Amino acid sequence: MPYFPRLILFLFCLMVLVESKKPRRRRWTGQLEMHKSSHSYKKNLDVTKIRTGKPQPLLQVDDHDFTMRPAFGGPAIPVGVDVQVESLDSISEVDMDFTMTLYLRHYWKDARLAFPSTSNKSMTFDGRLVKKIWVPDVFFVHSKRSFMHDTTTDNIMLRVFPDGQVLYSMRITVTAMCNMDFSHFPLDSQTCSLELESYAYTDEDLMLYWKNGDESLKTDEKISLSQFLIQKFHTTSRLAFYSSTGWYNRLYINFTLHRHIFFFLLQTYFPATLMVMLSWVSFWIDHRAVPARISLGIMTVLTMSTIITGVNASMPRVSYIKAVDIYLWVSFVFVFLSVLEYAAVNYLTTVLEWEERKLREKVRRALLPCMCGMLHSRTMMLDRSYSESEANSLAGYPRSHILTEEERQDKIVVHLALSSESNSSRKKGLLGSQMGLRIFQNTHVIDKYSRLIFPASYIFFNLIYWSVFS
């Protein structure tokens, strides 16, 4: 074979070999070969995007029956509890309850939730996992209303540790009953408690306990109430027995409240005291000023009735007497007695005037038929031919005490009527007249005594009241 064709065949074979070793171009130039990627790209690669097949979860939730409690059939599972009180929202005396917002946390161990971990770090989940695993069925005893906060999402946190330890936390607002004693209201202190208990599991299956004793209860330092001073928070626990189901562990959150008295001093005690003092003003008003004294007495009585009604409207209808009831009703009695005091003064004054008029008419009728047999002094009186000194001495008054003409005639008539009676009748009548004139003619004496007796009695009552209830 000639040299030239061999050379052409050799070149052709060489070109085919070179072309076969060249990399082929992709149709889309944006796709690069994996082996040309940089080292940093391989290091930061998101494995969740290139993982093929179904991922294997760390928590084997679907491999266990979580309708059963942990270690079912064995000893009771211990569940620790701690609480952080966020706020004490309100205390209602009418409904006898309180409203509290708190963070409730449970601690227990469930070996079914254990997972392998080299860093021993926990995993945190939200409320979606709670529906798939077992959690303690703790509820609030004697609660009226309660709800779990769900803004912006359910306020639930679940934290699982590699060894199976579980922390379950939730934010709850609960309104619970509080048995209050108002016998010393408003000088009272109330002790309320929030009770936690498992609903289904007895003490043989679940053992509730405070995780850190008294340190398990934390409170916000900013907690305050308008009417109460929060004195103390503390925890207790005991067993509760139900005849049909058995014994249950029950935890108590106890707190003591002391009521602020200043509000009631301004709204109740001070107005009531002023009304009682105002009723005493009538003792300095003339007993002949009937409209003034009657209006003052009726006004104070109606005001006291309004104060009593307002206080009872904001309180439950208890069957026993409260401390504020004692003060208000005693004050009401003092006001009412001041009205009765003027009624007595007015009545005695009317009786006196009526008896004096009756006596004058009787004497005048008795003296008219026997004018001829009168003594010289009596003749002078009837004829009005007597001197001023004789008339005054006849009426029983000294010369220095000058009387008007009308008064002299009335006194002389009374004197003549008394002298015309028998000796025994005269003595008896004089004694009665002296007592009557001393009391009835000086009706202001009753007011004078009332000015001292009423204030002294009310002050004495206040001393006893505040020493007993404060």
C-alpha cells in the first residue's frame, strides 16, 4: 500500500479518537456537572433538598400506642408540676370567685419518646405534637370557666430530651370558686386556693407532686389588685377521695388577700358618720321650728337608707350579719332616735299647752259665780283696782320681777284656783304642778341632755366597734 493513503488513514483515525475523548455539551448550558461544583458548594448543601425517599423521624411516635400511660401496668408515673402566676385579674365578692392567668408546666419521663443524640440537646415542638402523644390529664377543681390562650397560635410548648424527659407548658386563664367569709367585711382577709388534680388517673397510676416544693410557685412582682393586698402565696398537697373512683393526688395554690379599708372609709363609714352628726344639729334648733327639724330628720333617715341599700347591692346575700351592717344599722338607729327625740319634745309641748288652756278655762268658770265672796285681793284683781306690787305679790313673784298685764292675770287666776281647793288637794296639786312646770315649761332641757347623751353614746360605740373588728 502506498505511503500517502496510509498517512491519510492514520490522520483520520487520530481525529476520531480525539473527538471521542472531548466532553459533550449539554442541551441546557445552565446545568453543570456535579463533579465541577466547588468544594464550598458541597459543604453547604441543604440535605433536605437532595434526600431521596421518606425521612426517618427521630421520635418514633407512630411505633407506640400513646393512649396508654408510660410504664403501663407498673408503678405510678411521677408527674412534677410548677406554676408561674402571670396575673391575678379580679376578685368578685358577689360571685365568690377569682380569675387568674398562669403558666402551667408538667414534667415526666416517657421512654417511648427517647431518641439518639450525640450533643444531648432537647427538641422543642408546638401544640401539634401534643395530640399524638400521652400527656397528663390535669384539670382545675371547682373551676367555673377556663380557656387556653391561642393568639397568635396555641400557647403550648413541648420539649423532649434524649432520655425521654418531657416538659409540657401551657398558658391558661381560669376562673375558680373561692369560699369567702364576710362576717368582718370590709375589715376582712380572704384565703383562696386553686386546686389541680388528675381527672382519670388515681394515685396508683399517676402521682402529682410539686417539683421543687414551695419554690415551684413563682409570681410576678407587678401583681396588684385595687381592693386587696396580696399577702402570701404558698403551695400544699393532699389526697382527695371519691367514693366511686378512689384516691387522687391534689395540689393547691393558696394565696391570702387583705382588703384595703380606705375605699370603704370614704364611701361608707365617713358618710354614715356625717349623717349621724348632722342629725344632732336639730338639738340646737328651736323646738317651735317644726318644718326645719322635721325636714332635717327625714333627710338624714333617707340618706342612711340609701347608703345601706348601696352597700348591700354590691355584696352577696349572705344569711349572717357583716361588720359593715352593724355599723350602718347602729348609725341608722341613732338618726332615727334623733327624730323620735323631737317627736317627744313636740308632743310634750302640745300636752302642756293643752293642760294650761284647760286649767285657765276651768278656773274662769269656777270664779264667775262666786265673785261676791272673794277676798279683798281677789276683788282688786277682778275689778283691776290693784297696784302693781300687790298683783305681783299675789301671783307669787317678787317686786323686782315685772310682768305684763296679761301674764299677771293668768298667773293670778292659776294662784286663785289653787287656793280655792282643799288642803289635801292643794298639796297634791302643788307637787304635780312643780314637776310639770319644771319639765313641760322647759322642753329645751330634753334637747340639752340629748346634746350630751347622743354624741357620748356614738363615740363609745365607735370605740368598741373598731377595737373588735380592726
